[in-house]
Amino acid sequence: MWVSRLALRDFRSYDSLDLDLDRGVTTFIAPNGWGKTNLVEAIGYLSRLRSHRVPHDLPLVRAGQGQAIVSAKAHRGERQVTAEVTIRAKGANRARINRTGVRVREILGLVPCVVFAPEDLGLVKGDPGERRDWLDSLLVARNPRFAGVLSDVEKALRQRNALLKSLKQHPNPGLEATLDIWDRAFAEAAAALVIGRRRLLSDLAPHIGAHFSTLAADARESRRLASAEYRSRIDYSTIDPHADDAVVRAVDVIVEAVLSRREKEIDRGLTLVGPQRDDVELLIGDVPAKGYASHGESWSLALALQLASWDLLREDSGNPDDQPVLVLDDVFAELDTGRRARLADLVAKAEQVLITAAVGSEIPQELVGRTVDLTTVASPR
Ligand SMILES: Nc1ncnc2c1ncn2[C@@H]1O[C@H](COP(=O)(O)OP(=O)(O)OP(=O)(O)O)[C@@H](O)[C@H]1O
Ligand SMILES: [Mg+2]
């Protein structure tokens, strides 16, 4: 898959931009603050319906404007499609496919893209929420059905927490019966999510290990295997996530877990266990990366996570024409020469790679492609 044209209206710093893109490697060079990340963020947004750097859409709309439009023409072999999203500062977003209005979620999967950016260091060093969001976003990218599962979990949690809060204030047996119903609804959505996440992690694991070892080939850490393990206060260890009955069994385990904590949960007025509290522990050898890994190791591991997700999306399509676009935003500056060369080697075979850098000399010479001086194409302010 590759994007031949990107159009932005009032997106971030751009009032209007129409940019033709090529297959293969394109490098955008411009000084700090010129709008390089804004540009690639727009493609990333079309892919996942969320920004890779902010949790909400509002900052994506140019200051003082009511809405932003991102549109891309995507090619898969002979087929082409134009996907467009209108991000509204107030009110629900809108989407069009080939100029026909559709539900926003239908855009998911049309312009698959994996963005690697400095913010991804948070995957290794940051809070569990960052790792959960990354995993969930990949889950949805691989299978848009999970967008529904995620909103079911959120809704059940909201209802359950509201009930727990009322029960804390006014004990009421009638309300407790309603809580039983929400326990079940929560457990059903949560089980689908947890099993989905665990399946995804087991698919990712070999790719994470391989990319980390390749990137770190000449360093000490290359002898240690990088891995990722699902961590939860609920014990799912007896459930094989790939088994047919995995979700059904996880429902029972979650119902049991919330029932055994009911008194505590009423006392706190909050759901204390479930996927909203789980984490993915990243390890280098048998040492947790968070709190132990060096800056360079953390960076390689974050990169390995994103390259692994790119592999999975590529594998899923089963079609060599259907690779996700790969975005490397400001990545090379952080890497030593060996890592730069090995990363260049890895991505050179991608159908479309968009690279940004403030300084052209950071880009390894192996990455021959088109270089765009963004200052001659766009003047975002
Ligand atoms: N909603 C918005 N409205 C107007 N301007 C914005 C908005 N969001 C971001 N900007 C501006 O966009 C500019 C460009 O940001 P961007 O992150 O794309 O720069 P960059 O070229 O990637 O820089 P760096 O090399 O430092 O990473 C910044 O000056 C920022 O203030
Ligand atoms: Mg940037």
C-alpha cells in the first residue's frame, strides 16, 4: 500500500497543503517546528483515527479553526481509494470514502501505517496506560471489530463505577442485583479484550525479539532476548489465549475476580481489576526494561515494538502489495552509526517509507530515495 497524495486543511499548523508522494523512501528535511511531525501525524491519524502524540483530537485542529480535514489517496496494486476524515473541534468527526459519507470507523484499515516517533520511548519508560493504548490501537488496526470491544469495556466500566459509587453512599440490595448484571457485561467485554491482547502479544513476541537483536547486533544487549509479557492482577495463566474457549474461560475468571473484591470495590467506589489496569512488561533478558534499560537500549526496544507491529500488519494482508506505510519521525538522530545502518537496511524494502529529520546528514547514505526540502513545499505559518 502506498499513498500518492496527501491533502490537509487546517490540520495542526497547516492551513492548506496538497502534497504528492512517491513509492519508496521519501525524506522530509526542515528546521525544528516547521511541521514535519504534523505532516506524518496526519497519515498516522487516518490509519488509526488517533494521533500518535496526543490522546485527544482537539490539538489537531489548527488554532482558531472549527475543523481539520485529512485526506489521502491510497494505492493497493491497481486499486485506489481516497479516505478522508474531518476532525471537528466540537461535535462528532466525519468520514468519506471516495467522496461518499461513511461511518468514521469504516476508515480503519484503509490506509494502514506504522509511525515510529520519539514519543514511543514512553512505551518503554512510561506508564502502563501508554503500553495498553499501543496494544489496543494495534489490535484495532489488525481487526476493527476491537473498536467495538474497547467501547463496550469503557461503557461497562463507566456504569459499574457509577453503581459502585452509589452503593458506597447508599447500601441498597436492589442496586447490588444490578451490579451482578454489570459484572457480567464488564467481564464479557473485558475477556474479549484481554484474550485479544494476549494473542496479539504472542504474535508479536518473535518479531520483537528478532528486531531488537538485529538493531543491537554489535552491542552487549544483543545477546539478551527482548520480550513482552502480559501482566494482570487477575491470573489468566491457565488460559491458553489461542484456545477456542479462551474468551469463555476468561469471562468466568474475571467474574470471579470482581466478585471476590466486591466489598473492597464498593468501599473504593471503583473497579479495581480488569484490562483497564493491566500492563505489558517489557524485558531485556530477564530484567525489566523500565527502570533498568539504558537510553539506547530503551530506544532500540521501542523501535523493535513498532517494527514488530509493522511486520504483523504486513503478514496479515498476505499480499506483498499491501504493506503499511512506515513513518520514521526524527528517529535517526538518536541512533549510533551501526543502528542507523541496520535500520536503513530493514526499512529499505518497504513499499513506502516517510522519514523526517531536522538535519539531512543524520540520514544513512544507504537510504537512497527522494529528499524533500519541506521549506520549499510548505510554509506552515
Ligand atoms: N493546532 C495547532 N494549530 C496551530 N499550530 C500548531 C498546532 N499544533 C501544532 N502547531 C505548531 O506546529 C508547529 C510544527 O510542529 P511539528 O511538531 O510538526 O514540527 P517539526 O518540524 O516536527 O519540528 P521538530 O524538528 O522540532 O520535531 C509547531 O510550531 C507547533 O506550535
Ligand atoms: Mg517533529
